[in-house]
Amino acid sequence: MAGIAMLGQTASWAGEPDDLCAPFKNSSVDQSLVAMMLAAAEQGGLYRIQSSTSSVGFCAHSAVGRIEAEFTAFQGGVSLLGASQAGYGQALVRVDVDSLSTERSLLGHLLKSESFFDVENFPEILFVSTGLRWSSPSRGMLHGELTLRGVTRPVVFSVELIGSDGAAVEHAEKVQVKATATVRPSEFGMQAVPKFADDAVDLCMRVDAVRYSS
């Protein structure tokens, strides 16, 4: 089993470990979590996202068919520490809502509008975990709080971690993190959604990450 935490960014990870935390310092994120990420970096437990092969997105059923969309700009990383501590773990993920991309440009503009994500007033999505419970050495449930359109609600992600070359997750040089959760947009003030699509959206994240070394 392993503890999990997410922090960092999809851009280059050059620089000292403290630089990795810059996007989350002096923000609404609990700074004790940022300190944990710094400690993870010092202990060699911090992994950096390979943005070119990672994805964050969602899907839902609507009156015009299945909606699938991805966010192309997001910040995140993975820390694997406390392998023997059940329940240990933190996660931080920040998404740039304006980076939303769909196959239909008109749909993309609609989703970014005031009726849905309201990008102009709420430019980011933030997830902060509150606890992690493992059911096996590679699977677990990640509890946390999702902030969307300025509204914060509890959410639970089903998480799977896979180490490269068959190595145990906490010893692998490269890991893949898969996480999925279902949320109701109406609970985040997106009242137009039930008129247009099912009030159930599947969030999905697949992150490839490589162990960070300064």
C-alpha cells in the first residue's frame, strides 16, 4: 500500500523542489499539505507528471449525445510515501477550466459559458483530499473536496496505481495513476445542466508520473 499526494504542474519541473509547490503556496490550499509535498521531495517520494501522456477530463450523456471533454492545462504530481500506513495520503489537483477542449467547438463555448462552468468568474477547479483508504496494494478510495464554480462539495475517487516493470508502487521509478468519480453538476450551481444533460458527470484522470530528482 502507498500514500498518495498530488502537486506540481504540467509544465517543466526544472528547479528545486520548492519551485514545484509555487502554484499552491499563498493560496486557499492548506499550507500544511504544501509542506508535506516539500518533505516528499526531500525524501525522494515525489513523482512528476508527464503531461504529454496524461489526461484529465469528463463525460456525460446529453440531449445531443454523449459529451466527452478534456482539460489540456492542469497542475498535479504524485507523492508515494508512508507505504505501510493505512489511510495515509493527500492529493492536490488544480485545473485551468478555460483549457477545456471538445470535438465540437460550439459545445466547448457552451460549456465554458455562464450557464455551465462560467470560466470568466471561476477560472479553476480544485481538488483537495481528506483521506485515503486502500482495499489492496494498488487500489483504494480517495476522499476529498472538489471546488467548482466557487462551490465546495465532498467527492470520492476510485483510485488505481500501477508501477512500471512490475515493481511495487512505492519502489517504481514510473507510475500510472487512474482515478474516477461521479458528481452532480447541479450541486455546484450548474442549474442548466439537468435541462441539457444527465445530472451525473463522470470525472476521469489518468496520470503518468516519473520519480522526481533534483
